[in-house]
Amino acid sequence: MNDQGGSTRKRTGGRLKHFRNRRKYELGREAAETQVGEPRFRKIEVRGTSRKVRALATNVANVSVDGETVETTIEDVVENDANPNYVRRNIVTKGAVIETGEGLARVTSRPGQTGQVNAVAIE
């Protein structure tokens, strides 16, 4: 169970006393790790009455070129500062540089949270 609660250690490195159990609102989930490929999505229920759409795989990106937005295909992941292994595994995250039909672009959205890839063209 992924726990998003507070740290179990003090600023000095000492252990903090356990004073209660984990709470539902501290629950974390596995990362979506959106891959390049045939589009696959998953809807998840979140706090309140909302829902999130997780992109598990996608090959479509909305790329902004000179103020105009164009829908294009994702061909490859060129660079990903989040994790060097993500480039080999073709995983798209925010900040990743992708190769598209419009050229290279940097991802500005979070595909695992919004279900879509928005990007800005780079020279």
C-alpha cells in the first residue's frame, strides 16, 4: 500500500512516534507510466465526485506550433529527465521530449493524470 502520509523521521534523523493508522486520503496509487502505442485509457475514481482519466498508452499528441495547436502522432521518446530508463521503454511523462510528425516537442501535460499529451514544439 503506497502511503502519502508524513515522514516517519524527524529533521535530525530520529524516528517519530507512531500516533495513528494510515488514512484513506493519504493513499497513493501506482504511476500510470504512459507508453507510446495503441491508445488505452483507464478511469479512476478520486476524492469528491470527480474522476480522472489515466492514459496507459497513447500515440496522439496536441502540439502547439507558433500559437497554433495541431493533433499529430507520437513516434518516439527522445529524452526524459524523470528517468533515463523511460527513454528506452518509450514512457511519456511531463517534461519528456518526444518526436512527432511536427518535429521535436516537449510535453507540458501529465498524461497519467489528464489522459492526454499536450506539447510545445522545440527547435
